[in-house]
Amino acid sequence: MVDFKVISTKPKYAVRIGKVLSKSPAASGFSTALVYRPDLPEEQKHGSIYFVIDIGSASPLAPDIAYNLIDIIKEEYYRDLALGPAQSFEAALKAANEEFAAIAKEGEKDWIGKTNVTIAVLSGDKLMAVHRGTNELHLWRNGKMMHLSADMYVPGETPRPEETLSNIIEGDLMVGDKIIASTAELLYYFSIDKIKRIIENYPPAEAARELASQLEKDGDVSKTNVIIAEFTVPEMITEDEGIPEDNWIGTTSSDYGRKFAPSHQDNGGNYWGGKTDAEASPTKSEPPADLAASIDAKTNDMAQEIEFTDDDPVAMVSPRRSPLGRLSFPKINVDYNQLGHNLTQITNKARLATKSPQFKKTGNVLMRYLKYAWLVVVAVVDLIFTTTSYWVDQIKKQKNGNRILLISVAVLAVVLVFSTITLANNNTAKISKKTAMDSLDSAIQNRDAAKAALIYEDKAKASELLASAYALAEAATKHDATKILQDIGTQLDEISLVKRYANPRILVDFNTLANQLETSGTKTGAKVTINNFFAVGDDIYSYDTEYNKVYKYNYSKNEAGIINSLVSNEKKIKLASAADNSIVVYTTPPSVYALELADNRMSAANLDTGIWNNAVDLIAYTSKLYFLDPDNNQIWKYQRTADGYTKIAPFFEDNSTISLAGATDFAIDGDMYLLANGVVNKYTLGQKVSFQLQGTPEHTGILGNIKDIYASLDTNGLFVLDADNSRVIAFTKDGNYRKQYVFS
């Protein structure tokens, strides 16, 4: 239960209503929004009821279930007016839940978990509401939006039928509050901030029209139904606000409104919503005649107030302009008396012109002002021209006047060009910022729409919306979009199964074993060199190609140590791979050893020497050994037997059609994956098949240079190491993206 307590300001109230309705023939289920106001005064004191219902079931009984619910709530709420509104509301909800249980008992259960209901009662200054499912219920108060239905929906919830209407919201209202009840689809198209701006700038009816207008442009609206109710006082309500207008989105079928009308015809007219335009739209009335007369009278009074009266007109005299002459510099003699005389003369001409009979004959007040404004403009232009001419005349009279005048013009031209460039740059910056702000606004809207899509468990739609939101937010990063970008990125990570590890702890540092290398007879200043590592059970193993050492990290003891050494002056460890309870070690010159983990004993393996002298990778998979040999364009394999291994055999029966040039790594999980020149190819039963790594989320960046790949019977796909982006990405066996781990 959500409770918000505000002191009531007035005992008498009224409610303004705005409604948006939509229904696409292609959409399954049933959705509507209705307002019920009783006619009887004693019932009116009990309050009015508001319904927003969205049943996502394709059952043909969905409309009947919805309107049956409406009828039961209405009948039970007004049945016993001796009860208080809260008691009546609880009785109505109890009756509705019993009806839901009866419907389920009869075998009609497809609606369970798909019924989204918001029912609100406004009685006096009290709000009582019940909420179930994905619908949205918000309260606007003093410039802030309160999400009343927050945390009331759990994706995948399937409540017991007798508990369908159990999430109660109660609170006190104050004059000016606005309640917005809607289906969740509204947030596909509008962010909460945008809805807030619309209801702040418009009364409910106009806000509903604005929402409908913008939704109409989208063209893909199916089940967006909205009720906007403003809690106010009767003095604020005009006569034409009695019946709310149904703002239908798209082309509405007349059958839709008539087929599913409430069953009780005696009060059918009190239901506002869910009907066609012809049934719901009120007839517009003409303005009263006395109002028009009042407007005319006020217009005449205004005309009389500003009427100009004065003496005879004065002839318009052209201003005197001095003849152009030569100027001397540097001394400039300015005749301020002449300038003042010119200014006074022009001002007087404009003032006297307004007193002329021709000007008075202009009956229209607006035209008089326009003429007056025109005369003022002419006077100002004339003044500027006269003053400029006077200054030019004075300059040219001075010594080197023409040169000074030319320099002055050049300076003015430079200033003009510089000013124009500055204004253009400022304007470009403003346009850029406006574009960025528009992008940010769209990003916020798409982000909120993605949240709504997740409520509907539509991950594909949510991912599409978030990817668009991320791109838009990136375009606005220079204008305070960093926070929203991070928010969208977090949501994208959740949908795309991206796990990020910032500053991951070091599990083991084999460099701590360097001092043991020195004591074992190696040169001073020894440094551990790790070429690869692998896990066997909970322990981690690695090998040192420089010192012929095999290292082990015991996870349970949190200890690292040297478990064996290949004692040889001729052979060097090159590769190793984990097998069952052992590690297979490959050396140069080519030899193979087996390190038994039970006693850390190393012994040479009895293998056919073959021609894998230059193997670049080794895998022990089930009972086989595989050697990647690019030089011979082949992968060699051995089968383990009781006495050792079988003779060497090629993996590719015909390697003339393939190329292993540039191959550096391979992996096996039943199929063979080969990494060559940064590209992963797949082979099944020795034959190359179509394969491509795809679907990596855009916001995490394109796939970089792959350094390593891994697969096994347990991975159910392929893991790749994208070192350029410090991440490991998991793909399915078909190459489709699954998830990723990012390190920073």
C-alpha cells in the first residue's frame, strides 16, 4: 500500500477529465478506459469511478470479463450509501475478486497473469485506487510526478484469481493535483518528463488531445488508453467541460464502441469512454449573442480611448542635407546644434503627421497604430541617413578626408564581417546545442519506452529502443548527457548479459616464484614467464618456456608453487594441455611428456613421432591428442590406448581445399574451431561449414582482434578473447552472441 498524506484545502471539489482511447484491429486482447459519474445526488456524494483495463488474453471472453468487472464495481460501490467510501470500495473489490474466482473455476483462465487493471475512486478530497499488472498510475503535484504504482508489478506474476484486486492505494488530494492512469504502452511513446511537461502546460482535455495528436503521428499505436483527471473546485469548471471528449487514435470501428458497451442501459450515459466519436463527442454550442455584443462594445471603447485629435496638419519638409565637400584631419568640428535641430525637426514631423485629418479618418484602431509605427520607422531611417551624411560632410572637409573616410569604411566593413561571423558561430552553437538537447530528450523517451517493453517482457523491443537511446545520448554527450548515457548503458548491459569487472582482484601472481628460480640454480634476476594457463578442477596450472617449469596454484590453500621441471639441456617446453588427471607437455625439439597430477611425476609419452615438428597449439580432448600444424596445412591426431597411443592420423582427409596459413589457435567441443588471421572458422566432421561471429551489442563496441579461443564439452559454445577491448565474449555453436565479461 502506498500512502501519501496532504492536508485538504477545500471540502467541495470538481474534476476535469481528459481521455485518450485506441484499439488496433490487429492487437489481441481487450483494452479500454472509462469514467463513471452517477446522476443521483446521494450517489454523487459517494464519488466517481475511473477504470483503465487492459486484458492481454486473446480469449473472445476478454471484453465480457472487463465490462463484467466494471458493472460489479459500480453496483457494489453504490449499493449501500450508508457505508463510508472506503468501506464501499473494499466491498466492491471483494465482490470483483469473487467474480474472478468464479470465472477461473468455470475453466476460463487465460486472462490470469494478463489482466492489467487500475480502478480509482475520487470521493471528496480522497483518492482510493486498486492496481494490478503493468498499468501506470501517476500523481502530478506542485511540479513533481509521483509514481503511485511503482514496484506493484513483478514480471511473470500469476496472482490467485481471488486476489486479483489487492494492491490498494489511498491518500488525500489537494486542489490542482492531476492523476494520470494509463496502460503501460503509453511509455513506449512518451517519457515521464515529456508527459509531465504536457500535463503542466495544458488542462486535462487539451493535454489528452496533445497526447492523441502525437500518438497519431506514430502510426503504430494499438492499446494506449489514458485518463487524465485534475482535482479542482467547481468555480474553475466551465459548462463545456461537463462531458470529456474521447480522443481516438487511428481509425476506430463503430462496432468496437457499441459491441462492448456496459450492460446496464439505465446508466449507460454516465459511462464516459470506450465509445465511438459519434456517441461520445458533445455538440459544440455557439457563443452567446451578448458575449459578441460585449466584445464589440469593448472594441469601440478602445478606439475612443486612443483617438487622436489636434490642430491643422503641418506640411512635411524634406530634411536639409549638406553638400559633400573635402575634409581635413585630425580635427573634426561637430555642429551639435545642427544635429539637435535635425532630430527635433524629424520628431516633430512624425508627431504632427499623426494629427492630420487623413490619419484621423482611419477608423480601424489597429491600422492607426500601424501607420504611426510606419511613420516612426521612416523618421528613424531619415535621422540615421541625415546624421551619416552630416558626419561624412564634416570628415571630407578635413585634410586627407577622403583617405580617412576610406579607412573608416574599411574598418566598418571588417567589424561588420567579424560581427557576422561571430553571430553565425553563436547561432551554429545554439543550433548544435538544441539538436543535442532534442537528441537527449529522444534518448530519455526511448529509455523509458524500453523500461515499458521490459515490463511486457519484450526483450527484443527493449534492446532495439535502448540501442537507439544510446546512440542519441552519445550525440548529446557534450551537453550534460553523461548521466543518461550511463543509465542507458546499464540497462543495455542487463538486457545483453554484459558483466563488467572494474579493477578485478589478482587471483595469483606467479612472479612471487621468481626467487625459487634463482635458488634452483638459474641465473640471478630470474623472471617468471607465463605463456598460457588452464584449470584442472579448482586448481590453475601454467608453464614457463624459459626455465622449463610447471607452476600450480592451489585454490583451496591459496598457494602457488613449482610442481615439476623438465630437466634437459636440449629440450624446451613449448605447449601444454590439460587431460584427465594429467597434463600433456609438448617440447622443442618435438617430444611429448605426460605429467601425472597425482604425484607430479613426468614421463615421456610413447608416440609415433609423425611430422608435427612445428605444432603451434595442442589440445587433449577426451581420449585424443590434437596438434595444430600450419606448416603442413594439417591437424594431426592420436587416439589413446591401453598401451599408449595409436599411430598418427590426419584430421583433414583431404587438405588440398583448405588453408591453415596464419592459424594460431584452435578449440574443440565436438566441432573444430580454428583461429587464423583474426577470423574463426568452423569444421564439422572434417568439413568446413558456414560460420560467423555475430550479434555483439553495439554499445559494447565491435569485435576487436581475437587473440585466443576456447571450447569444451561443457561450454555449449565458443569463448573468444578480445584483447583490444579487454573482454571475453561467449557465442553459441552457431556463432550467435550469448554474453560477455568486460574488464577494466
